[in-house]
Amino acid sequence: MRITYKGDYALKSLLDLTLYYDQGVSTIHDIAKRINAPVKFLEQVLLELKSAGFVESRRGKVGGYMLAKAPDQITLGQVVRFIDGPIEPIACVGKGYDNCTDLYKCVFRPIWSDVGSAISEIVDNITFEKLASKIQAGKNKVLYQI
């Protein structure tokens, strides 16, 4: 699993929209400034997030972006999988991959499967509401033990 720049900006923009959830829409320029992202690239990211139903946009003078769902309904896992693909650490762990002919890789496959499951368990249980609560409480470090 690797989080791309697009994935990083997607996560940051959704967290930003969560922090400003009660204030309605945020302009793309405001979001870009708050998360330190290039506006043009962020436009592409937000369009993808919109197509997946994570954000909505409003046109016009008071337009901008806002979350399409409540922050407790969006998990890190959903966003990572949508933007960057499967969470599995190696291809042969993915669903439907049963054609492994390499004995040594097959020995490691159960280990990588456990790693992928552990990562999924964590990211699928972290909502943007939880992240925002930690930031608002002054605890911006999220620590997990595996």
C-alpha cells in the first residue's frame, strides 16, 4: 500500500471540510490554503471525491465544496481505496489471485495477508469525525499499536 500525493490531498481536504463542516461550503482557494495544496491539483482531487459521493459542490458567488455525508460516515479506508486502490501490501494478497507459482512468495503470502488485514482494520475504523475530534482536542498525533 502506498498513499500517493493525490491520496494525501484527498485525505487532507476531507479532514479540512470536516473541521469546517458546520460552516457550510468552503472555496477551493480556502481549502488549498489551509492544507497547503496547489489549487489546480486540488481541483482534480475534489472532482474525483465528488464523483465518489464524498463531497458536493455548489456553484455561484457563495459556492464551494462541502462534505456529501456526515463525517462519521466517511472512513480513511473508503477514501484510500477509492483514490489509491487496494490496501493489500503485495499483489498476490488481493482477491482472486490464486495463481502463485513461486514457492517462496507463497510462504510469505499469509504474512502479507495478515499485514493487509491489520492495516484495513485500522483505516476502516477511523472516521473523519474521529480525526477532527482529536485535532480539536489538541491531540493531532494518532498513535496505533499493531
